[in-house]
Amino acid sequence: MASLLDIRNMLALQGRMEASQLSAALHLSPSLVEAMLHRMEAMGKAARVEEELQNCLTGECKNCPEGKTACRREWWTLTA
């Protein structure tokens, strides 16, 4: 089983990653990776970076059944 150090090492090598990418790379469940990332965030070791995608062609995100969450990506990176 992977540890917080494995996640830290992966983030150090890649710079920034999504939780789903970490989950696939470390062969862990997405919920476990999310919990580990939130723990690292609480410890001040990792930071969440949200990025809105500009691929909404109609600009109707407010009326989209998925809301703005479909147009937003969440990346994780190490803190200094």
C-alpha cells in the first residue's frame, strides 16, 4: 500500500497532478487518494489548485445539469 511519502514523491516528480492521475499511478482507490491529499493539505505539505476550463462553447454553465464543476479541474501540488 502506498503512503503519504509515495504521493509526495509522485507530486515532486510530476509537479502537479489530479487525484485521479495519482490514483491510477499508485494503484489506489480514488477515495483513499483524496483522503491522503486532504491530510497532506491539512499538514501544509500539499496545495489544491483549481483551474477553470475554457471549453464551454455556449457560456451556459449556469444552465448546465453538471454545473460549473464539469468545467473545473482540480490539481494538487507540493507547497514550498
